Amino acid sequence: GENVEQHPSTLSVQEGDSAVIKCTYSDSASNYFPWYKQELGKRPQLIIDIRSNVGEKKDQRIAVTLNKTAKHFSLHITETQPEDSAVYFCAASNNTDKLIFGTGTRLQVFP
Amino acid sequence: GAGVSQSPSNKVTEKGKDVELRCDPISGHTALYWYRQSLGQGLEFLIYFQGNSAPDKSGLPSDRFSAERTGGSVSTLTIQRTQQEDSAVYLCASSLGLPDTQYFGPGTRLTVL
């Protein structure tokens, strides 16, 4: 079955810097890759997703890149702000099975 | 529209008692998932439903845990003879199908004394 690894487990950046979180997956049939943000005490919420027919997707300060050959995908946050502080989860799935989540990255943005 | 709802929001119980947690998915969503999240930890998959059937129960920690879904809508997660290690937030999510965006409920915080 699918296995998703996520790095780093914690990430601290200065406000205004960029943050990058990377995930690798094992199942070459996976074709859907969402990213979720979970603020303290809240539920996870989707912030961006990408499907395997594209290599990059952007939404304002957030972007996700996908390398199908290497089976890895990354979340990029530019011009980080304190409100970006949260735990971020990547996930992967194919057309027939459930999402497999990574173990999460705790991002802290210091003012 | 209405999102995923869960009840109760908090449940405190004594060790050895049974508890039932309820999830109301978004209307029309065929897939429903249960996760467990201990403090500061990741999302531990428990079980998911496609319609009323559960293709994957592999995440249920023991036979004290069971779940059902009726009418392709509401789901209940039952924990029998609760133990202190069952204390966690239990999250439910639903999606239109596979693969698709999962929308999470607010969770039920379970505390076993």
C-alpha cells in the first residue's frame, strides 16, 4: 500500500522568509496530493491540492510542486506571516483508496 | 452549506464504560472517514466507509472499536470498555468520492478517567 513520508517534522522561520515542506510517496498510481493546515485546537483544513496531470499549482503565497518521476511533492510558503504557524499535513491517494497522510510538520513563524 | 458535524464535542467517561461518537457528513458525500489524534500527534486512520460498507477497517486499534454507517449518511464510532489510552480527539471527515477533498468535522475530545 501507499506510504507517505514528510520532512521536516518541525520548521522555524523568520517572518517574511520562505518555508518548504517535502513529502515522498511510494505508490506510483497515486494521483491526488492535498495539503492540510491544522491550527492549534482546530480541525485540519485543505489549503491547496494538486493532481498528477500538472507539475505546479499556486494560490497567492502558497504553491505546491509535484515530481512524479521522483515521487515527491512539496509545499512552498513565501513571505511567511505569524498566522502561517500551524501543523501542515501532506497526503496522497489514487482513484480507489483512501488518503494516506504524512506525519505532519509543525511550522513556527517568528515575528 | 452545512459542514461535517460531530457530537458530542466533549466526552468524559470512566474507564470501562462504553462510548458512542456520532458523525454527520456533508449531504451527498459518499465517503466517510474516522481518525484519531492524540495531543500533538498526527492523524491516525481508523476506518473509512464508501456508502454503507467499510472497505478498510485496518486502522481500528482493537476489537473494542467498531463503527457503522446507516443510510449512507450518519456514522457512529463505538468504543467498548474504554481505557485511558483511548483518550484523544476523534475526527470525522467526508468527501464526495475517491480521491477527493476531505472535509473534517470539529472533532470529539474523549477523556477517559
